[in-house]
Amino acid sequence: MRLRLAAMALLLSGGALFPGAWTTHSHAEYRACNETSYILEMAVASLSELGAISQGWFRLAPGDCHEVLRSDLPDELELFAFARSADIYGAQGITYHGDTPFCIASEDFLIEGVGLCQMRDYQHARFANIDFKGGEWTTYFSEETNYNLKRAAVAGAQRLLSRLGYSVGSFDGVAGSRTRLALDAFRKEKGIENDTEKIFDALYDAAAAKRSDTGLEVCNESRHQIWAAVGIEEEKGDAVQTRGWLPMDADKCASMLLEPLDAHAYYFFAEAVDAEGFTVRINDRRLSWGGAHLFCVSAIRFVIEEQGSCDSRNYDQRGFYRLNTNGDSRFTVTLQEP
């Protein structure tokens, strides 16, 4: 079965939305393959006569195929998948989900039951159904660029090397001279051999360390989950690019942007959401953090380059406020309830 990312529309669901996109093979195991340029964190869930179970996280490097489950998987078992890019990518990450709710946790988890997630100190996520007709279960996570596994591994390395300041050109999945030179320099700096798994482990660690030095961090001190968006004006007078949504649980901090804050201006908007994803209202007013600068947003994760005529392009509009970063390469936004 194949979960494909269409442009920036990150809603993934079962066969109804993607007819013909699901493939099956033969054997009693479940595997997941990452054909994207992102390190993914994956969770699986099942429904059977024994009840509901959700489990995660399984990390998938770009180009990697990983055996997630190996057992006698009965025909009547319903299996579901959810995946998200690792938080080292900030607001530019991706998410694969569907329509069936299960409980998840921030750290590794094994959860029985599907109800009362928040009352049990879990979060709520919607998983995509895996249409299984017998044999081996394999899910392929892919994106619009349509990499194969080999090119996904190269593109994933290019993406992370670029974040670390190496010159690699575009994330095309082709190991050209600039990519090879950058990778050789990184391996020499870290003292690691030419092993794909070790390279991605080192790239992940380096990107995670770098995000603590630069970028935009958001800390959610409210009681609710929030979705956050950012606007970036690279040069004075340039069109503002908006990016979102970054989901954040209560009492958590996360990186919104990872690069140094050297653009002309940054703008910010966030709103609190309930377990179903609807905006929280207090005294019939949305609980949000914004301002007077009107920019386009979408109902799902987005990158929007132009800000005019939001309605005619099927976008919503929200009021952002300008961040006073004082020229620092790192800035923290703290969200508190009024």
C-alpha cells in the first residue's frame, strides 16, 4: 500500500481518496518504506476482537524499509498507520494521517483502548486504514517529488546537510559532485564510516543540536493543544511566505524554524484546538494569539508564497503579529492563556 503526499495537501486516507494506490504482497509481516526526503516517526494501530491497540514510535530514515510487525496477522485484523516527520524539521515537516482516531504519546508508547485519550494523559491522532487482503503488508510513504528508495536516501541527506550549512544544491535525490563533497566533509568531521544508517543517525543528532542555537522556538504554556503558523518577509517589501501548522501539546516547546533568523521580518499566529481539531472558544471568542497583519492560511499544513486574494484561492485568512526578534538568530515565543 502506498501513502502519497500530494503537493502540500497532507491529508492521507484510505482507498476512497487514492484508488489504486494501495499494493499488497505475501507474508505474515508488516513493513513500512520511506520514499520521502524526511526522517519519519511512525505509529501503528489495530482493531480486533481483542480491542484497540496503538504503538509507536518507529523511526524510518529516508530510503529505509523497516519491519514494523512480525506475527500471525489474522485476516479479520484491521490495521492503521500514522506518520510524521521528526521534529528536527520544524514547521516544514510533513504528516500522513487518515480518519480513524487512536491515542498516541509524545515518547515511545503502547496504548490499549481508543477512548478518553486526554483523560489518560495521551494525545489524539487520526490514523489511515490499511486495506489488507492477505499476504505481506507494506506501506510506502512518498511525496510529490516521487523519489524511489535510493533517491529518497540521497534527497534526505541533501535536506539535512543543507540545514547544517553544507552546499548541496536542490534536494533532487541525485548524488552529484556537491552532494558527495558535502557528505564526505560531514563524515570526516564526525568520524563516521560510509554506512547509511550511521550517516542518518549522525545527521539527525547534528540537526537536533543545531536547532538549540538558532531558529524560532514556540513554548505552549496554555492548557490546550495549539496550532502555530509563521510568516517570513525575507527582504523589506517582499511578499510574505506563511508556513504552518506546527501542532504543539500543552506545556511543551518545539522548534518552528530551524534556520538563523536573518530575514527582514517574522510574523506569528497560533490558535488553541480541542481533541477534534476545532478552535477552542472562550465566551464565544476564539482562543488565539495574533495581530493586525492579515495573511493566508490553510486548513491543513501549508506553505503559501503569495498573500493576496486568499478567499479566491480557497485559503482562510488570519491576523498575525510581528515578532520583535531584535536581530537575534534565535527567538522564543511563549503562549499563555489570557
